Amino acid sequence: MLQQVEGSKAVARAVAACRPQVVCAYPISPQTHIVEEISRMVKAGELPGCEYVNVESEFAAMSGVIGSCAVGARSYTATASQGLLFMVEALYNVSGMGLPIVMTVANRAIGAPINIWNDHGDTMSQRDSGWLQLYAADNQEAADLHVQAFRIAEELSVPVMVCMDGFVLTHATEAVDVPDVGSVDAFLPPFVPRQVLDPDAPVSIGAMVGPEAFTEVRYLAHRRQLDALTVIPRVANEFAQHFGRTSGGLLHPYRTEGADLVVVALGSVLGTLQDVVDAQRSQGVAVGAVGLTSFRPFPYDAVRTALAGAHRVVVLERALAVGVGGIVAADVRTALVGTGVEQVTVVAGLGGRPITTASLGAMIGDAVAGRLPELTFLDLDHAVVDRELGRI
Amino acid sequence: MATTSLGMPVKFYQVGSFAVGNRLVDPALRSVQSGQERANALTSGHRACQGCGEALGARYVLDAAMRASQGRMVTVNATGCLEVFSTPYPETSWRVAWLHSLFGNAPAVATGVAAGLRALGRDDVTVVAQGGDGGTVDIGFGALSGMFERNDDVLYVCYDNGGYMNTGIQRSGATPPAARTMTTQAVGAEPGNVFGQGKDVPRIAMAHDVPYVATATVADLRDLEAKVTHAMSLRGSRYLHVLVPCPLGWGTASSDTVKVARLATESGFFPVFEAEHGVVTAVRHIRHRVPVEEYLRLQGRYAHLFRPERRDDVIARLQAIADRNIERYGLAGPVAALEVGPVGRAGALIEEGAAPGARVREV
């Protein structure tokens, strides 16, 4: 049933419908509304069988769900930005141990300078952490991706991060068909852990592994990520059959047929981008877009296929590898090796700067005309940076 | 009066560690380690150094906890010597369900384990977490305090050997003053670890008002077992701080581990006590008080206090620490007569009507 709901609450209710058994969380904007709602539901008795633990840090939040997941309880947490970085050591531990924890990241910039607004710098920094990363384009997809995330995580025994743009999505109220418990029960079977901490069958989990087997352990983690390239679209298809709408998958092409120029992007900017594509198309510009849902694993084949007909590709990034440029762009470039497709990177929307239709329209105009350099910072205030550079 | 199973009065004999021999004690009062049904939670074949106090302590702690929980127990381990020497893949010395995650998160992982068990309706399974002093008083302290503050249902055991021994003997917040470590070397005008620093985590634990806090050493293993047994009979956050000499880090003979631990308590340098809800309820009185120097002399980490020249000033400051402990906890109290009541170990009484293996209380 469609309801007018804040993105955070939609996610909280979708997570609740997945019957989590332990939620450990620590407050940080813009994630907090999600766990506030879950804690309320637990306290009000609306989420029977769920333990909510108020921990003292994000490091403890992730550590807590490590413990609960290890005993076989479906476990969830949420964070953002600095909080994600504070739990980094535990993130790698989770993926190394193959614990199928699901976490929402309400994407937010990383300081300094401290900034609570949206960009993808936080999750992009965890590109190689071994977690799957799925990016939501809107609140409907954010809610749906959580239901799919538990399926994917538990089937593969890998952790999944569902990334949704902080404030832009978390605090936006729009119509969302929130998955209900009955539908989710039919889609998501109870959690059966691959390995469990149990006095009846005692095992040692988290042993020290030396040079003789470490490579093999990492290789198997790599293989599980590659397996996800098959599991993610299959789960998305099954979701569509159960719920009657399309969410998730590896990527979403938008009007790429016959497009000379394709813009690749992740997250909420896709809505704006599609409006701009529509406007440009109505003026005869052959432009399309590809929304990337799965960033980890990176769907090289699907990206190459989706971009095969383009002459030029713009990778629109909401994050920056300082001194390098694009992060997603590096993977797109790998996907396009040997295709001859030209590629440029546009860094946009850092620290919550709005990415407007006007700026995107101008960007597409420049790209079509071949005027975009290898790396562009959208709407950069040149007066400010030139003044500062002049002081050095 | 304690009697044998045949009703004869027990004639106690003592071994070097002051432990009462098991042979003549009522079977119900015998130590966990003396029983063939012991869990061997940390079994043989591990790679601890010879004379490792931590391996000894962990074995006694977990076997006692396994008996108390009737095997319904899972363990969480911080990174450190105990984790490294016990689980070099593909081998493990653990015969209990055991989880190691990171150095600084064992209390939080244990919190999650307890929450998960609760959510799964497995209230019969108890959680024991353990770590060294580095993992407990330093890097894991925030998580430990959080666990205490929430009164999560976990027994946390700190094996305190006074430093980061696994990484090659560096100073921790539990390294005593004047001790030589690789980051507090015996050089300069104030050789060894500085005075006026360090954390007294048992007292900090008490400040959290948790149900049970106790200290123990590997010199009095019956006392250690009894405290574990009592801790396991309670719910909520419980903290056990066990002094475990480290031959490598302390520069002691492998055969002196128990002796050094005993001198730590007999000098008053390491106070052994119990507290419930923030109030000290029992202490282990010193039986044969020794000057702290006797404790120091056996340890290479204090060698610089005796040569090339004797540092009476530093020894006096360490003695002052022991004296303050003795005063603070009343460690110099009277020693109990042995032939009083059912005795679980020398100088200690089993509480009236207590179950076998139940707590032992000083008189």
C-alpha cells in the first residue's frame, strides 16, 4: 500500500518487515531517523523477537552485530560518514568472516571540514572492504533494496551495504509502497547461518591464518563477490515477481538506445538526470543515462553492454579520489577497455551541493560538443579557488 | 568441621601454592581441574610460552565456567597472545564455542552475542568474554565501559600481564610503574614506566555499579575457580581481573610463574578482592607479608632497580603502592583458622548451605 512517508521511516519499516533479531546502533546524522523508528517499534512491542542495543560507538555497533550474527541472529545496523569510518576495522572483519549483516549507510560527506550533507565519499572509501554496495535511486528502491539485501547477504554469506543519499532521500517524504511483513515472509526465508557459535557444536571462529592459506581465504571472498553478480539480478527478478515492481539489480539503463552520450551515475541524482535526459531528448540530443545500483561487485560486463552503443561516456561522481579524480570512473574505464568509447569524469554534489538540472544540461551540452576535459568539478567557484591558490 | 565422605575429620595439608590438596576434600568441594569431567576448554598443543600465566589462568577460568554453566557457554576472545597461541589455522586448542573478532571490540561482540542469544530464546547459554590487559584497559576500554553501563549479561575476564606481550612487550595502561618494557626502557633518570599513570580497571568497573567485580591471580587457583563459579551464578555484567605473570615480558623463570603471582599478592602490590554492586565484599588477606622487593627481585623488568646501583628511592615508591593497597582493602586482616566450618581452601569458608562449587568467602 502506498503511503506518504519519510525515506528513513520507509527504510525502518522495510527492515522491520524483514524480522531483524538484533539491531545495534549509534546515532549520526542523517541516518538517525532510521534507528529511532526501529527502536520505537522494538520498545512498543511492534517488533517481537528483536533486541535493540544502544551502543557507545559505531565501532561497538558493528562489533555487536558481529556477535549477534555469529550466533545466528539476523542482524542490522545503520550509519553514515564518520560513523562508517569509525567502524572500518570491524567492516573488514565482517566481510572476512562472511557474516551476512545488512547495513544502511545514509551517504554523507567525510570531514574535515565537517559537513553533514550528502555525497558518496563515505561508502566509496569502503570500496574494497568486501561488502556488497547497492545504491538506491529513490526511497521506493531504498526500501525494496533492504528486503533484497537480506536475501542476497544470507544466500551468499556476505555483508551488504544499502547506500541511500543522506537528507536527499533519508529526509524526503514521498509516496512509498513499504513492503509488509506478510509479503516479505513469502520472499525472505528465515536466516540459516553457514557457521554458528553454538555450545552444542563448538567451533572456533576467527582463527589466525598465515601465509599458507590467507590467499585462498581472500580468493574465496572474491569468488563470493563474483557470485553476487548472478545473485543480485536473480533476487531482483524474484522481487519483481513477488512485489510487482522493479527495484535493484545491477544497473538501470535509461533511454540509452541510440544515445551518442551516456551519463553514468549512482543514487538520487538519477531522478534529476532522467529529467535532463528527457529534456535533451526532446531537443533532439541523443543522450541517455545508466544508473548503477551495484557498485560492489562492479558489473563490468553489464556496464560494457549498457554503454556499447555510446561514443562518449560521462561518469558523474558524488565523490572524489583526491589527487586522482573519479572512483567509479576507474571501474567504468576498466569495463570499457578496448571499446574505443571516450570517457570523462565529472565530480559533482560534494558535501551536499545541489546538482541542478541547469548544471547537468550545461554539462551534457559541453560533453556533446567535446568540450569537457578529462576531469571537471561541476559548478566549481573558480574565483574562490583561484584566490586561495594565489595565496600559496 | 569439614569431613571426608566417610565422615572423618579432614586433615588438611598444604602445597606450595597454599591450595588445599583435593584428595581429602569432600568430592563436591574438589577443584574443577581435579575432575576427569573437566571441559579442557583450552586443551593441550597450543603455542603459549613455557610458564605462561595467561594459558594457566584461561584454562582454569573457562573450565570452571563450563562446569558452572554445565557446558551451556560460548566465548568471545580479544586479539592478543591468548588468541594467537591458541588458533593458528588450521589448528585450534579451544574445545568450547569460541569467537575472535578484533583487538578492541571483545566486550561489544560479547554484548551482541548475548543479545543474539536472547533474541533466539537461548537464555540457557551464557557468554564469557576474555582479553589481555591491552585489549581490556586500553583499546577495548570504551567497549568494556559500554558493556558495563548497559549491564549486558556477560562475564568479562581480563588476563593482566601488565603489557603488550604479543607485540613484543610494550607498555599498556596496566603496566606498573618502574617496569621495563620496550616502550618504557630502563634508560635515563627515571628508568622504566613512569609513576602516576595507569588505570585501575577493577575499581573503574566497580564505579559502573556492575553486579560483580573480582580480582584473582594464578597463585590461588581454587580462589580463581570459586570466583568464576560465583560470577557464573549471577546475571548482568561481571568483571574478573586475573594477574597472570608473563615469563617473557617480566623476565621471570618459567618455573616461577605461580611464585611471582603469589609474591604480588603477599606483598600487597596486587590486591585480591571481590565487590558487588560497587562495594567491596571480601578480600584475600595477606598470609605472610613480604616486602615488595621480594616480588621485584625475581623479575628482569625491575633489574634496573638493583643494578648497576640500587634504587632505594624507586623501590620505596613501589612499596608505598603496596602499602596503600593494604590499607585501602584491609589486606592485613587476620588469617582464618583452618578448622572452622566446611573449608573449600586454606583460609576460606564455603558459605553456609552453598551448593558444591559455590563461592568461597574470606573470613
